[in-house]
Amino acid sequence: MARWAIGDIQGCADELAALIARIGFKSDRDRIWFVGDLVNRGPNSLKVLRLVRGLADNALCVLGNHDLHLLAVATVKAKLRKSDTLKAILEAPDRNALIEWLTQRPLAHYQADADDLLVHAGVVPQWSVADTLALAGEVQHALRADPQALLAAMYGDEPDRWQPSLKGADRLRFAVNVLTRLRFCTAEGRIDFRQKGKPDSAPPPWMPWFKAPRRAAAGTRIVFGHWSALGYYNADRAVGLDTGCVWGGALTALNLDEPDAGPVSVPSRQPRSIEE
């Protein structure tokens, strides 16, 4: 059995089908870890959702910020943005089944025997694996128990620093932001979403979350996406797989059980763009 991880798809269904074929995926032996952001900005988010859901137990997917945005649009009528490409999902005959399936996805997954943690964006330095899973579990419980309340309150950049004493909507919003939006932070656990460039583009005290000193989860390999300006990254016990397919880059997979073989990619069929 092989465990493959695949980066941000964002509606690039043709590239996903091509990549699954290229890695020689076999349903009787393999599993695919998806880093989230299955949908939005690309041309065929509906097809992506159907494809990944159809993989059943062969697929493990965590939620990304675009996936949560889809849930908010579908559940609490959050405003569609000009760049959103979610209309086909919202009008699909199987919309309810797809939304229900997406709602059941976690925000973090840990495989203890491999010491691998899967999240969409990152982990602040103060969080251990246990902390990450516990906070992801709090969000997941809220999403399943009262999705309207969580999704209506999740937007916003505050609070911007981790404190164990955070409660209620502030605690859940901070957890959502870290797990689905984080790129840069400080060693003390402050987060900033204005900076989206390359890892060396942020002035001190900001740094890529995986470069923070004394990270509580530093010994665990963390698999993530969300950062197309970073591209493929495999160092510091961190594996970044967002290679900007939706922006004209590539869609990338890595065999987590044979990482030395290197990534496998298929080129994007989307127009080249500098956006993120």
C-alpha cells in the first residue's frame, strides 16, 4: 500500500484525473491524502468533489479555507466573491450530498505509526500534535453540531495570537485561521494574513510557521498546502504541496512512504497568473 499526498486542487479536475493516473493509483492498495482546497477559483469544482467523494475510504481529505467558504455560502448564505467558481456545486442535483460529505471532513489528521500530521495550512509554534488535534476536533464538533453558528462567525483575522484561555467564537476562529490560512507567524504565536509571498519575503519578527524555533510539533512530519508562492517544499519536517495548479503552475503528489523518490507533477491547464 502507498500513501500519496496531493496538493491544492481548487477545481482543476482534469489535472487531478491526470495525476491520479500518472501515480498509478490502485484502489485495492493505495490511499490518497488531500491537503484541502478541493474547490474554487478553478474551472470544475463540482467534478473534483464528485471524484474525491467517489474514492470513498481510499481518500482522506482535510478542509481548506476555500472548502469552508463553500460550506458558508451553502449553509449561511455567505456572500459569493467575484472570483468564486462555486455556482455549479450550488446548483447541482447532488448538492446536498456533496455539502454533507464535505461537512464531515476533519481539519487535521494524524497517523501515529508514521508520525505524520495532515493540515491545510500550518500549526503555530505553541501547538503540539495533541493540541492541534484537540483544537481541530473542537472546530469539527462545532461544524457538525451547529454549522450555522460556526460558519457565520469564522470570518475575520482576530484574535491574532494564541492564548490557551481563548473561548467561544474567538477560540474557534483562531483555530480555523491557523489550520486553514496560516503562512507567517512569530515565535510567540502571532499570526498575520496580509503577507502571502515567498518564505523570505516577510520582515522580522515574521517567519514561515515551519521555521519558528522550538516548535512543539517539530518532531512530526507535517503535510500541508495553501502556499503556492512557496511551491514544493520538503525540509524542516514539513512537506508543502501547493504548486499553484489553479494559477498555471502544476498539481503535485508525493508518496509519503517513499519521499526520496521525489514529487510527481502534472502541468496546469489553466492560464498562468501571479495571483494567489
